[in-house]
Amino acid sequence: MRLQIIENHDARHEVERQLLWLPFVALETSQSITGDAVADVIIRQLQFRVASTLDSDTLPEICERWMEDTKRIPHPEARSMMSGIMWFSFGFSQSLKVPLKHRFLAIARWCSHEIASQRARHLMWTAARKDVLFLA
């Protein structure tokens, strides 16, 4: 966890370069790193960053496992937050080894989230307007 909050970009990059083994951990379908979905997702995020730094060929598998692990998170709020981090990582990664499929999924999720946000704002505005009219 401390590695992910190192503020010095050069130091973080150098530490990630030393984790040569991490991009090769638990890449088979449904393979868990720790057995705990939330811990797995946090480690997958680090694994993705290290693999990106190393320009690893395992990035497509890491993306797939990260998606699987995120779906296993039992709490909807935590799953939503962790999914957002994952989609952001896929969408803004500078590695050419992140598959287009994952980038397009990220774009689709952002678009659907924005549409849902607009609907929620509209519903809240409509409800607030009705309350004002009812009170008048």
C-alpha cells in the first residue's frame, strides 16, 4: 500500500522496476492472489502499474483478472469505487499493451456513468421542484 502512495514519481518508478516478478503472479482465469476480493483488487492495481512500467506482455491477462476480482467484491459501494479506479487505469494507461477491448469498456462505463449521473441530477431537481411547488 505504501508503494502506491509514494509521491516522488522517479522513486516510485524505480521501485516498480524492481518488482520484476509481480506481473507474472496469478494470471490464470479465476486465480486469486490472496483469497480476499478487496485485497486482490488493490494488488491487481499495483500489478497493473508495475506491468505498465515494465511494458510487460502480461498486461492483457492482468486486465482480465482485475475485472474478475472487481466483480467478486461483495459490497456494491466498494465495488463501484474500485471499478472506477480500474476503468480509469485502463482508459488512461500509456502502455500500448493494454488491449483496445479494455479501453473501449472503460469509455463505455464512463459514458453510462455520466448518463446515470445526469438522470440522477434530473430526478433530484424534479423532486426538489415538486417539493417547492407542494409547499407553496
